[in-house]
Amino acid sequence: MNPQFPVNRVEMEFSQWKAREERFNTLFSITAAENKSLLAEKLRQFDRIRTKYKSSKNVEEQHTLQILKMEIHRMSKQLYPSLISRILRKIITSTQNQLSLRSEAKKDERNFNSLNEEVQRIGFPDLSEKLKNLIDKEQENFSIPLSYYINEKEKITHTLSFSKNAERHFELDGFKSSMQNNSAPEDSSREYYFKNGQERNFKLNEVYNLLSGRSVEHNQSWFQLDFNDRDASGNYHLKEFRNEYAYDLEKTLKSIPLKEISNTYEMEKLKHALRQGDRVSAVLIKNGRENQIYIEANPQFRSLNIYDRHFRKIQTASSKNQAAPFPKQSVQRRIKSKIQQ
């Protein structure tokens, strides 16, 4: 949006009424000029719009309100020829509009608070000021871009998408996340659209781990982006390994001599971090000596990826007692990502 031409909210609401009026005309072959009920509804809507934005500092909105005022006066005279009737109606309508607008303001505040809490619950920083400004513009939909460096090599970019629902309240539709790794240009196009409102809603730390190629557990299923498989639109697939895949994380951890296994609290911390998709620091006991390693969950092969202290992969450890592999089609469900254009 060009800052020299700010959004004219009055014009937008007028256009919404115009579209509604045209639908009535198509359905019933009537116009506001021919039907008193439709004309009265039009007058009510125009009065509401004028009351709602009368304090606007936007010059374009003020010009539109002047035109709207003249149109309201014309319709009022047409519907209520008596001056006394017009005065009484104006008093009653003004009171009704003020009550209605107060109610709308409370609903808008609840809507804003709900969105702001949802955005922060996912893990985004405080976007309340941007969110409030964009909601106040009364657009049908909008987006908020956000980017930052995870470290000196990795940059992550998010685009949050919002739109109005049937009740005319804003909802978070989802967010597209992409990660750029300066040390691995071939992976610079890693991105995925995380749709909101699904059981597998991921937090930002989990999003980063998925884009890094690691697996995340949600509701007893493990998920991993498949960077070797795209759909017809070029979007990555999200692989799912369900509970029946029989990946036993605790049993796999106990299959290697980790120092953390002897401490229940440390073991629980380890499992929690791995389920979030983290690459976790651990201590491997080998020949009586302690060695620092890094591990990450590998549900597809029912194992752990193990790295040395320089992050070089040294081996994959798995539990010998885990069940034999299920047929691929029974345990992996490919979920198409929906990358917004």
C-alpha cells in the first residue's frame, strides 16, 4: 500500500454495501430506489458508517463522509417527508449507533487480544503494534513479514497471513516460513506453509527444527519435511510417522551408554528436547571415558543420529528390540504443504 494513498475505510464499507445491494437486485430484481425496506436498511448502514468514522483524521475519508452526509440527507427526506419524523429518527438512530459501535469496539478488542495471544503462543515476538495498526485499516486480509538470524549462517523469514472470517473477525490463517543457510546455498529455498488450526500446530522452535531437516513429535506422531520430494506445484511434503510405526525413543536412548540415562530428570529433559526436534548435547561413556556428542531423533529409521563435538555425523544408533518395519504406505502419510503465492 502506497503511504501517499492510505486506505479509505469509508469507501471500503460503502463498497461492501454496494456489493450487497447488487446481490439483492440480482436475487429479487429490486433496487433501493424502488423498495422502501431496502432503502431504510441502506440509510441505517450509511448512518452507522458516518458515526463510526466521523472522528477520522484521514482527509480522503473526511471527503467521502461529506458526500455520504448529503446522500443520507437525500434518503432521509425520501423516506421521512415530515421534518418532525426526521428529527425523531435522527435522535433514536444516533443512540442506537453509539451503543452498536461500543459493542463492536469490545468485540474488536477481544479479537485483537485473542490474535495477539495466539501469535505469541506460537513463539513470535511482540507484534501487537503492527497487528493493531493493520486491523484498524479494516482490510479483508493482510500479512506481517518478519525475519531474523538464528546464528551467523542461518536466516529465517516468516510471513503471517490474516483474514476475516464469516463473522467479520480476523483469524490467523497460517504462516509461511523459509530458511536461508549461507553455508549451504543448495538449501536456500527451504520453505513451508504452516496452516493454522490443525492438530499439528508447531511452535517456532519446532518450525526451525523442521526446516533444518529434523523430526518433531506431535500428538504421538512424528513429522519431518521431505526435501527430496515435492508435489506438482513444487512444494515440499510433510512426512508423518504415526504411533503404530513403533518408534520407541526411550528404548533407543537406552541402547547406547549415555551418562544421562542414570538420572531420571536428565533423561526426561533429553526426551523432551528430542521430541521438539532439537539436536541435543549429551555425554557418551566409552571405555570408561566421557565423550561429548550431539544426538537427534530419527523416527523414520527408528534410531538416533549421533554427531561428534565438531557436529560431524559419526553413526546412527537404533534399538535392536524395536519392531520390524511396517509397510511404508501404512505408516507414512504425506501431507501437501500449501505455500502461498
